[in-house]
Amino acid sequence: MSSNKLLPHLHRSTAQFGSRHARSLSTRLVLPALSPRVPLPQSHPFSPSQQQRSLSTSPPTSSAGGRSLVGATLLFTAVGAFSYLLGSLYPPSVISLAFSPPAPPRLDRLSEEGKAHTRRIEEQLQNLEIVKRLSKASSKVGPGEEEEDLEIQPGSNPSTDGPRLSPDMVNHYVMSRPYAKYDEVKAQHSLTAGSLRGPGLIAVTPMVFAKTAKGAEVEGGKEGDCIIVVHLGRSLCGHDGVIHGGMIATICDEALARTAIYNLPSNICVTAKLEVNYRKPVKADQFLIFHSEAEFARGRKTAIKGRLTDVQGNLLVEANALFVEPKYASWLYDGKAIKQVIEGK
């Protein structure tokens, strides 16, 4: 082919190639600008919000959020301070038992401090409302007689050798102080008369109010039902601040036996069965009230039930026991003499 014929062909090919290349380049350059704008999701990494968030170096601030945080902090602080103050004044029982204050050293009963401690407990005992009420409980036999105050003397028995209300007055209870006049040599070998006595233990002799026949007639119950007031100190604990369960069982056994001796012919009994139900922890260093009453008495057996409360009347322990009179009791023991020793005569 001649050069004259080839030249137009080359021009057309070049023109066609250039035209196609131009259209392709134009498409790549123009299409993004002319294509419709489809918004990207907010979570897309190339979205404007994500790019702006990723470029930010400080967290967004909010005045409303700051004020709410400050308010919540102040409210929490106020509630915490009030709860602490309330708990300090009226500590919950669980916390007070778990974190009881340390007990002071036990005092010697013959020291001046020990004697002062014993006198203080005795004064508190005499001033208890239940002691005052039971001491004055009486009934008139004849008309026109005014009831007088009954003065309680430690170790005395108002129904026998203590001051009488009036010749025409009959006491509803016989007050006694068990082992108050017990021989000191024998007391050294007795659990309740000697080993458990002293400051921090049973500081003062318990006070027993046994119901008389007249008291049973007027107030109900049976003759010999007892109300016993006893103080238990900090040296009788299992867990610090809580009276040992074995000590509670001993108190229940002794208290129930007071009623049992009134229901057996020879006034002598031994424990055949004892059941103790612990309802609440018994805190140390407080006065406790034990109520006992006879359920039945048949021959040489008697069943007694009782309950232990604090001075506010909160139930702490329930107990019941079966007592029997030994077959040889009337031959070997003087029941009346034993009863007098128990009553502190």
C-alpha cells in the first residue's frame, strides 16, 4: 500500500484510539462526580462521623451529664453518712455480734473493783421494774387494809423471815436467793453455787419468785411456777459477746428444777430429759428473765416448761424438761432441808 493511502488509515486508527481512550478517561473522571450521593452508614469506617470521631483526641463534654454525676455523688455521700450515723447509734444485731467491743479483764471478786462491780449489779437488780412489781404482788384478806411497800433484803425470804406487808396481806410470790447462804467450802466444788459466781460471771445471786397458792388462785398458773431474774456477765461467752449455749442450758436446767421441786413429794429431783430451743443469740452482760411452769405432775415424775427473755420481753430461748424423784430420795435426803438451802435460808 502506498504511503498516501496508509496515512489516512493511520489517522483514523489514531483518532479512534484517542477517542476511546478519551471516553474511558472521561468516564473515570466524570462518573464519581455525576453519580448519585448515597449516604454511608454511621458505622462505616469512612463515614464523616466516624472519621471525625477517630480524629478527636478528647471525649465529648456535657454540662447536663456533669451536673447529674455531681448530684449523684452528693446524694450517695449523704446517704452513706446518715447510714453510718444511724448504725453507730443503733447497730444491727448481726454487726454488733460480729464486731463486739473487746471485753475488759475479769475482776477478782475479793478486790475493791470486784466488790464495787458486784454492788452495782445488785443495785441494778433491785431497781428492775419486774422485781418491784413481783415484790409488791399481794392480795388482801380483810377489807380496809392499805397495801404497803415490801422491802427486799438480799438473802431473805419475805414469806418467812422477811418483812411482811400486813397481817391481812398474802404474798403472791415467795422471793428467795438461791445459795445465798451456801457453805463457802462446799461452794468451791459446786458449779452453780461457786465456780460460776463472781464478777464477769454470775455476779450476784439470782432472784427467784415462786408463786404461792394465793398467787396461783389470783394470777393463774400453779403453785411453784417461778420467775427468775439473773445477770450473766462477759466471761460466760462462747463467741465474744454471746453467752455460751452450754451456759444457757445450765441456766434452763437450774430454773426448771426450781418449779419441779414444788411438784414432787420429797422436794428432790434429778433431770431425766432436757430440751433447749435457741431462738436468738443471748448477749452477755445483761439481766435475763426465766419463766417456768409445771405441765403435769404424776407420782415421781413432773414435766416443766419455760422460756428465757430479756427485760424487754424478747424471746431468746425455750426449754422443757422431765424431772423424776429418785426412789431412794426419801430415805437418804431431807427434802425440806435441801429446799431451805436452795431458797437461801
